[in-house]
Amino acid sequence: MGSIPTLGYYCMEVETLYQMSDKSIIVMSCTKCKSKNYYFSKSEKQTTKTKLVLQKFCKKCRKHTEHKTLK
């Protein structure tokens, strides 16, 4: 427990760590298969109301698709 985990790994302990800090966890999911593929953290000061849309590789679809942020 003591260190912040690397990107891509998510568990309940990570969520409790970020609740105590000024960072929030951003989850990106594929728009076609709806699988949650990417996790990263962002400062509360940098968050915006608009959803981020990026072209990312989906392992389930096995191609580049649009990924949107979830809450």
C-alpha cells in the first residue's frame, strides 16, 4: 500500500487513495464495445465538464476506435 500504483491498474484501494488527495481517476471506455480500457489520474483543478474523446487501441475490438471518458 504506500506507493501510488502505475497507470492501467485499478482496484478499490486506488479509489480510496485518490479520494484523500486532490486527484481524480478518469476512466476511458470504447464507444463500440463499451469495455473500460484506459485509466489515468488528473488534478481536480484540470478537470472540465466536457468529455474527452480520443482515438485509442481497443484490445477487445483489436483496432483503433474512439474512447470517451466516463464519470
